[in-house]
Amino acid sequence: MSEVTANEKDAGSSLVIRPQSGMQGLIARASLMLYQLSWRTPLHKMRISGKLPLKLLAAPTDPLAGDEARGTAIRMDQFHVMGMDFSTTNGDFADPAVPPAFLDYIHRFDWLRDLGAAANRVEGAPLAVAIADKWLAAHADKPRKPAWDIANSAWRFVNMAAWSPYLLSSNDLIYRSKILNHFARTARHLEQSSIRATQPWDRVAGWVGVTAAGLLLPEGKARIVMGEHGLDAALRELVFGDGGVITRAPLQLIELIALLSMLRQCYLARDEAVPAFITETLGRSVPALLGLSHADGGLAAWQGSGHISAARIEALIEASGVRARPLRQALDWGYQRVAAGQGVLLVDAGPPPHAKQALTGCASTLAFEFSFGRQRIFINCGGASLVGANIPAPLARGLRTTAAHSTLCLDDSNSTALLANGQLGRGVIEVGLERRDIENATRIEASHDGYARAYGFTHSRLLIVRSDGMELRGEDTLLPHEKFKVREEVQAHLRFHLGPDIELLLAEDARSIVMRMDDGSNWSFVVTAGKIAVDDSIWVDEHGRPNPTRQLIIEMQAPKGGMSIGWQLKFIG
């Protein structure tokens, strides 16, 4: 395993500007559209038809952890995902009404990994064969979305390859030829699709699939060269220099690390050297992901993710083959991390992703999370990407709002607009940031202009965490923007969403509150202006389950000249 140390220089003063929308390549989009329209024509069948491979050259090891509970559900004839069930035998795999949460899981053959976690080859292979045969009957000869989306096709190829001992255990020669033919057809489909893809993530996923096909199917040398060249270029578009991804979404970075880890195993299975650019990308991306971790190893909730468990992150890092320290700060990725004693402060100090780069982007600029040991104290709700039985679409939209994050919200509006089509609209463009170590503390000051056009204010947030993690001081300020006219007095809410299992004792003057943690420790929270109110809230786990919690809200009126409110969280025993 390679040792990686992240570059951890102090930020000093910096200004991060949200990328502005530009003209997408019309030729590229038109080419992709025409290609997709041709999927159901004889022309496309000719494109992806060809020589039938007699075998796979190797079966790579799947380094990713399966979910035994899901695997057990499969043994009981059920796919169980995001709180929903779908029959593996009676469900129609071609039914467009299949719940969206199941689509990727089914079409990517992720279920193979879960089945493998719950059943050995003797027990699991007949189930895998039955489900795969049913899927092939519905989709193998009828290319269509979402089954043949680029990412789904690439994942399906590598998952089927890794679990080919299960899938090719049948003595039915017709079925075996269908499986091998699907490998070849998928490889040709990815060659055609990847070169036309208009989104960086689609290009990365597609070229991973092409490269894997070159390694695992006969006569693949030319395909390997083409795949590696395309993947190298696509990764430079998708991944920032600090290891984060342009969508700023932890879930996509997790998927990238997982997909590259699968590709890495394809090289190892063929005794081929892993290209340096793949190893280097993993070496940057793992520290960036760990930069969002709390002291307990679990991830904070940003840009649509739920609160991800330490076990899941540990398994992913093990699969990557990379050992690294968490990245303290990432100016492009847009997150700041301060580890102080047992305390960890995480701050969203970057603009939201570009509208076309994320359909579940959140208006979370300057939000933060804070934990001490295993106790989450201040959090964000999370979960906007986890639509399922427990997170309906309207709730998911609410989880993307500024109010669902621990930050300041002006006039019950979002710092960056959420459009009806799911994309992000106008709002934060510039984020100012200054980070420095001072005596026995770390100081972060950041600001954004998301409310400048509508209300004429800049929101500035100062956070100072003591070196032992036992005190966090903050100040939120609204200042008149130099270019935009300030409206009349406007209502502001400062929200602090609380972690689970915290008992609250509000003082009579509502200026302070004592918080008793699950471990028996006590913390005080004090504000210099306004009054503290307690309201209900939720936090969403990695399985898309909302859990009840509460939030502290300080309501204020911001006059034309601006306003400032200080607050303090302190350990008291």
C-alpha cells in the first residue's frame, strides 16, 4: 500500500469564484443525442455486434465491501434498497415504473457484491445466474436508458467481470454465450459512448469500462491504449488538483475511488502495472475524502450525501490501497477541516458547483459541522441525493435548502437558488477565505455574496476553535455590499442543527442553553444577541433514513446598516 501525505499549507487570504456557465460543445451534444436515438435501430446493433469472446482473460478481485443484509434479502427473492423492495423473480426488469432508487443498483449489478457477502459460490451462483438471465432477456438486445447509460454500463462490466465465477457457473451453453456476448457488446457500446459523452463523470466512467474491457477481453491492446488515454484526460477534467471532484459531492468522490479501485484490480488480475495517473489520482482523492471526516471516522453531510458511517469509509479506503491523512483544507474542493484535540470542525468554504455539474447541489455555503470525540454536536441535515421510500422528492428538495444547513439564512431564502429542474441558479459567486493558526487556536474567516443581489448584504462568518477542541467561538455578520443596494430591514435566522441524543436545558432569558451529550458531558451555548429557540429537525443516514433531532434557531432583524451576532460553544464538564 502506498503512503500519501497531503499538502497542508495554511490558506492565508484567498478568493474562490464559482465557475460561470459557458457554451457547451453543440457538436458534442448533438453527436451524443443522435447516437442515443440510434440505439434501437439496426445501425446500432451493427455497431456493437462482433466477434464473440470465448472467455474472460481474468476475473479481478472485487475489493469493495458487500452488504450482507442486502445479500440476505436477495436470497429471499428481494432487492432491498433505500427502504423499498423489488422482487427478483416476479418484478419486471423492463418496467419503467421501477422505483428510481433501484435503477442503478439493478443495472450496475451491484447486487452481485451483496449476494457474495451473504452466500458462497455454491449457494449464490444459481441465484446470480437466474437474475442475470432475466436482466439479459429484458435489456441485452434492447439498448435503452437507464440500463445502458454510460456509468451503469461501465459498472456492470466491471462487476460482472469480478463476479464471473458466479455468473459463468452454469452449464447452459446458450446462457454462457449470452453473458460473454454481453461483455463484448458493452465494451463496444462504451467505446462509442465515451468519446461522445458531454459530462466529465460520464467520460471517466466510460473510459474506465473501455480500459477494463481491454484488459479482460481477448485482443485488447488497442482498446487499453485508447481507454487509458481517454481516462487520463477525463480525470483531469473531473478531479481538482487537491483531489476533490468538480461536483463537490462526497458521494461522487466515493464512487470515483470505488470505480478506480475496481479498475486497479483489473490490472493486478492480469499482472500488469497500474498506470501512474490512476495511482496518483487515488493518492489525491483519498485525502480529500478523509478531509470531510469527523473524529469517529464517519463523514459529514455535504452536497446531498447522508451522514456516512466510519465502517463504510474504512472499507473504501482499504479497497483503494491508499493510506493517507485527512486533507486539512482544499481550496478547489471547497472544504476546510480543523482537528483540535478530540474536536473536529468542518466548513463549506467554497461556492456551490456549477448548475450543470450537479442536480442535487445544495445551497450550503459557509455551513459547518462540529464534533467532539464520537459526539456530533452541530451538523447538517443531509440526504438530498437519497430519494427513496423514506425521502420523497419534496423532502429531498427541502434538504438542499440553506435552512437545512447550520448557517445563516436571510428572509427564508436560499443563498443560491434551487431551480424547478433541479439545477442550481443564481446566488453565490465569490467566497472569500482566510485561515490562520493563532495562539492556541485556529481561525477561519469566510464570506459569500449569495444575498448581495436580492438583499444587498454580504454574509461573513468567523470561526475560532481552541486547540483542545473544547471551545468554538463564532460570529456571523451581514455587511452592506459595495455594488448592490440594501433593502429595508430583513429577517434573518441563524440555524444550528444538532446531532442525535442531545438533551437541552434552555435558560429563562433564552440567551444560553446547556446541552447534555449522550456520553454524559455538558456543553453550553451562548449568543450575544437575539434569543435561542428550539425546533424540530432531522438528520439522514447513509441508507436514506431520516432520524429526528432538533435545531437551535436565533431569529433577528437585519437593519440597512447590517448586523452582527456572536456565539460560543464551550465544554463545561
